[in-house]
Amino acid sequence: FNMATFAFTQSVASCASLKSVRGKAPKARRGASVIRAANLMDTARSAGFTAFADAVEKNGLTGEINGGTFTIFAPTNEAMAAFTNPDGTHSTADILKFHCIKGKIASKHITNYPLIMTLEGTKIAIDSKTTPGKVEVGAPPQGMQGLAGRVDGGFVTQMDIDADNGVIHAIDGVASPKVPLIGQNGGDVAGT
């Protein structure tokens, strides 16, 4: 005779009899607690992307990012520390927004979108073909005369860090939007 087995059997039997007496299963009680994940910025901090989260907060973007559903390509702390804004054409806020895409895109779907509009307003490129086995994210290649070049950003190092209002994918570089090249006829150069 096993007391634990007997107690479990009695528990199952009492639940079965409760259902049969009432005719339906018991409903969840009003006011029951719901466990939720943290928002994107809290998740970024707890996952170790403190430099990115600090920069988002310092630039007043926390409310906007936590207020929607986004996919974030969060640079590692090392990438954020090494980043300089060499051309100075974009504000820090724009560079941070360039890492945010509206909607939640899990890793299994990420390569379905070679170019995706960012919160900053330009497209970010996702390249899984140039370097086999790796996914690179950043500014789209700017080529001339059909020579496209490489994505300018970083490689994805960790995927699918889930948050309450989106998902984070870690990258080992900081992507910066590029000003389109101007062609000889005054239009944008092909490939930009």
C-alpha cells in the first residue's frame, strides 16, 4: 500500500466527482493571477543587453518600444561599447529605432524577410546566404553597377528571447541606417 498513490487517486476521483455533480468542469476564479513575461526593455536588461536598454531609456524610447509589439535586434554590450557614429548623419535615437521592427518575428521566420521596414523608417537587411550557417542583420548593401556588397551590421548570436510584447535577437554589431547613394541621373543607385 503506497500512501502517495492513494492520495493521488483520491484527488483524481474527487475532481471527477466534482465534474459529474456539477455537470461541467470548474471555471477559473475571478481575480486569479496571470503570469506574464517582462516587457521588451525589462527582458533586454535581464538578458544582459544593458547598454542597449540604457541607451533606449536615455533617448526617451522606452515607452514607445514597451507600448507596441516589436522584434528587436539588440546589440551586445560589447558591440554597443565599440560603436562609433562615424558619419554622424543619424541621431542615436534613429540608430536605436533601426534595430526595432514592428511585429514579432521568430527565428524560424526571420530569413523570410530579406528587407524589413524599421521603426526608424528605413529598411534593415537580413542576409542568411552570404556567410553559410550565419544570419547577418544591418543596413542593406549599397552597391554600384550591380555589385551589391555586404549587409553592414552584425551577426545574430542568439535568437528568440521572448518578451511579453515581442522578441529579441542578439547581434554582435550595431547597425546604422545608411543615406542612399545618389546616381548620376539624380536617382538612388540600384541596390539601395
